[in-house]
Amino acid sequence: MNVIESEYNGFCKGVTDALSLVDKAVKTGTPVFLTGEIIHNTPVTEYYQKLGVRIIDQKEVSGTVVVAAHGETDANLKKLSISGVNILNGTCPVVEARKRLIDKQYKSGELVVLFVKSRSHAEVKTLINDNNLNIVSDLTELNDFINRTASPSRILYVHTQTTFKKEKTEDYVNRLRPFYKDVVVSSSVCKDCYNRQCSAERIARLSDCVIVVGSSHSSNAGELIKVINSVGSKGVLVESEYDIPDYVFNFQNVGIISSASSSYERFKAIVRCLKNTRSLP
């Protein structure tokens, strides 16, 4: 088997920084709570659970609260601050900056729209920040938004969930342009996510299938699977070497790339498994 490794593997910087904050909190010896999964990674979640780290329970909060990488709304952060706990903010800097800009534009009375993959995703809730934002996830909603807001005298400010595909953003923006004075893309896919998507497409064109190391509820991992499938290769999502389907070992060329919330160590363990097919787990 020929294994084609992506140069993008392991945690992104935002994830690394968030995990460092949890490690710092654990060392204090005080109770540690998280506002949600620190990242979408089951082994990481289980590891911290064994150390006594718990997802926040509004009935019992004390010690240190670490804000997950996907962030939190200002209202929830205010409640935590009032409760007197020590807050360590692990919000991804890209998400935090986007949240602040969206909030500023919205409260200034600008026309703002947010493109999302899933309204229920933790990052999307952070970006909305309890504002009554215009949300678009598909073409039907895009057309509805145009019908409600079209104005040749208004500037429209576009934002996206950090994993929203760049090409899809460009398509939606082109559809919007005829209906407004100007359409300004204030934020699009984050650079790390975009680089991984480009790498996934490149590898997919060289491979019979491509393994994406990531969680089933990771938006970043899910987008990589879509990119791979879109060019005719087969995307296979696994969290560990124990999840690799047997049929993968029948392929001649197998690519592998990591989502932003999966570790380099897990990536390399899966690479070793693929290269040593006689020692399957």
C-alpha cells in the first residue's frame, strides 16, 4: 500500500492553546469545569473526564471554568463572571475576532448575514451571540434572505462559520451582489481550515480513498470528507487505528489527513497501521 500523508496533521494552534489552558487548570488542584467539549475529540474528552474535569452544570459551578475552543456568548460569560469562578478563555482567536466584528456591525445597524453549516454547532451559537442575526445555510434560505432584505442602497456584510467552504461562500456572494449596493465578505473560512481542505482535495486526486482523522461531530472533519468525495475519491472518517474499515487495506493508494481537532500522535499511529497491514489492531 502506498500511503500519502498530508502536510496538515495534528492540532491547529487554537486547539493547542485551549488544551493548554485545561492542563493549566487541572494543575491547580481545584474543581475544573468546561463550558462544553473543549474540542470535538472523543479521546481528549474521555482523558479529561478521567482527571475529574466536567462539563459545566449550572447548579454547581466552582473553581475554574475553561471556555471551550468554540467560544461562548457574552451573556453566558457574564453569568459565569458574576458567579465568582476563575475563567480561562480558550476560545479560538479566529472565532473570538469574528464574534466581535459581527457583534459590532450588527449593533451599528449594518445589514449582516452569517453563512453556517449547522445552526446547532457551538461555534455558530457563539458567533450569533444572542443577536437576531440573518442566518443562511442553503440556497432556499439564501433566496428567502434576498427577498426580505434586497436594497440597492445598502451594503451587506457577509460572515461565515470558520469551516464553511470557501467556494460555497463565493457562489453565495455572487448570487447576492446584484441585489445590494455592495457585498463585503468580512470573514470567511479560517486559513488553517482552508489549507486542510486544499490539501484534502490534492491528496484525494492521487488516492483511491482518503482517511480523515477526526470526530463524527467535528464540522472541520465533516467538510474534509465532503471535499474528498466531491473529486471522486472515498472519504473515510476514523478517530483511531481501531476504526479503520477492513476494505481500506485492499486499496493501492490511501491518503490520510487530520482534522484540526485531532492530535499528531493519533495521525502517526494510523499511518503506522496502514503501512504495516500485517499487524492490524
